[in-house]
Amino acid sequence: MSDFDYPIAYDAKMVGDYPAVVSAGAGYVYDDVLEYRIWCYPLDGAEDLANGHDYFYAFEAFEEAEAFQKKTKGAQKPLALIRQYEWIDEYKPGKFSHEKGERIAEWGAELLEGRKREHGTIEKLLKSLT
């Protein structure tokens, strides 16, 4: 990993309260990090706490999540639960649209670097993608 300063969760009181099932990936940019997740897979050796089902632990900071992952058997790499108010949708290969609303998704935490949405970010990205 780089020297990127991973943002802490937007609202520490909400960490662990978001739904387990959300969108995955996509969008190119994010507005907020809601929590970091470590998914544990019993089939990969994690303790079976959910009748054989996968489960996750939620953390406020990336560093906490990464430390937990490194010491926990069957734990996967940290994911960031992100919120997007605007994003880029690739609705067909090579065809993109600027979307607005609210979307919550899991991203690999390594994807956060350089992707925080700022004024003009989406317009610049769309120009570079088309």
C-alpha cells in the first residue's frame, strides 16, 4: 500500500449499523467512507460464527481493519463501505453517464486513493473516458 492517509468513517456512531448487502464497486468516485469491513470466510478458516455463512466486522479506521485482518484466520483484505451522491455509470462497455442520487457500495480500500469527489471531478473523468 502507498502512503495514502485513509479517511476515517464519516459518522463513527453508525459504524456497524449499515446493511451487509450493498452494491459492489463501480462509480469511479466516492463522497464519504462509512466504515471499513473485514469479511470472514469460514471456508477459508475463519471461526464459524454464522452457521457457515460469511460475516464481517466493521471498523472506523482502515488501520484498525488492516491490523484485525492480519491476525485473523480466514479474514479478507479491508473493504471500504462508501457513499456516493454522484458517480459515473458505465451502462454499456465504453458508454458512460453522470448519475446522481445516493448509492452505497463496497470498494477495495486500495481504490480510495485519488477518488474523493470534488467540484468538477466527474466532468474531468467523463472527458478522459470518452
